[in-house]
Amino acid sequence: MSAPAPSPSTSAATRIVIAGAGPAAQALVAQLDRARFTGTITVLSNRDDTPGELLELAMLPQVSVRFGQPASHIDPVNRTVATADGMEFAYDQLVIATGSAPVASPVDGAAQCLSYTTIDDAPRIAKGVQKVARELGRRPVGILVGTGAAAGQAEAVLRAKGVRPIRTTARPAAVIPAVASGAGASGAAVSGAPARQAASAVVFEDGSTMTGDLVVLAEERVSRDGLAAGAGLETAAGGGIVISRDYRTSVPGIWAIGDAAAFDGVRLGLLVAAASAAGACASQLLTAAAEAPALQAA
């Protein structure tokens, strides 16, 4: 998606605060930077670590990333955001990008398999499937765990890449990685095939198992909308900050993108890629910044 049109003269005094520092927030900062936004951008991160993506953004002159300082309270009347350690930040425009959280605790061994949370995971799963197919020398058999829209989307991705998915709605107790072999469909070694370490079985509470060549978890998640709900923003019955098509929430000056938001009752991450949502929201923020001086003078 192309970056918003540059608007350096109208956004100089605008203060944008972003609550959250995940992929959607990072994409929004990148889009604003490409548009030559010259106001200030403060990112409130609940992460204590400093991943490379955030460090790169923190080096931009107009960006301040506050690591380990998650937003804890929004005052929409005075347009301020307080953090868990008592810091307070004033904003002209606030974007909530707090993401989502799994409903249940992680399955033992889940790190060994693929996961589907948002449509941004589709390319990664496709690459994972292609890698396993090359190593096996045949079409993989995939075990898909989950229900709902995320599992439906994951199944479509798998089928599009030639995987025969075996779907289960029962939650496994553990995921078991395969033994490195490089064997083909007949069990014979495939010339030049690298050894692999991929999840190939799930074990249920009763001890029963399902086996395959790869496992994809597409389990239920819930939007992190507590910050918004505490500030009086409208939230969906099934979770998520209610937004309009232009990413506005029910409170003026506050926007939401990523998995924290919900459109028509569906988590936004299942509807729109993070980069696309960030690009559209950045355009709206730049427009709002340009309109602000005129409104103040009126």
C-alpha cells in the first residue's frame, strides 16, 4: 500500500500517542514517517525488551518509544494517557493498538509449530508449508487445531498451498516435534533433502494422538480492549474496540487499529492486514492534523 501524501506543514504541532507497540503500531509509525509527519509520536510499549524493529523506529527524530511503560488510563476529556508507572502524556490524536491475547494458556510445545492469529500470518504459514514440502518431497499433511474465523482462514491458506488439512476442534495437551529424517513419502531418504524439525503430532488429554507433517494452531483469542473500555469507548459484545470504516472509535480523537479493534463484531486482524490498516489510519491522522488549526481558528 502506498504511503499517505506528505503533509509537513499541517502536522508540525500534532502530538500522536500510540498505546501498544506490536506490528500494527510499528506499521503506523513507519507510514507516518514515510508521509514526513513532523509532529511527535510517542509509543507506549508494554514490552521490557527492545526488539530490533522498535529500536529502529525509536531512532527516528520525531518518535519516542517508552519501553516497559504500557498505557494504563485514558482521560479523553483532557486528552491525556497515563502509564502504569505514573507518567502522563498529552495527545492530540490517540491510537490504541494493544492487540489481542490467547483465551487459554499456551499448549505445551506450541513454539514448535505454526500459528495463525491474523491474516498477516498467512505468508509465514505459506513459507512454512513450502519448506516442509521441499524436505518431504511430497504434499504435506497438516493438523489444524482451532475453531472460528481464524481456523477457517488458516484452512484456506493450507488448502491453497496444497496441504490436506486434518482439522480438530479438541484442544491438545501437547504438540510433539518430528524426528529429523529427510524421508520422502515412501520412507526412503530424499537426495539433497535437509533434515527437519517440525511439529508433526498432537497429544490429547486422554492420551490419543493425531499425526501429520505439520501442525497449525488457530486458537481463540480476545481483543485487549480493557484500556478503551475503562475510558468509556464503545466495545463489541464479543470483545474489541468498535471502530468505523475510517478507524475512528466512539470517542473523538481516539482511533484503533490491529487486533484490539473490531469492525462489525470481528477482530480487525482477521479482516485487514496490519500494513493496510496502518496506511489508511495514517491518512486519517494526517487529515485530522491538517484540519485542527482551522477548527481552532474558527
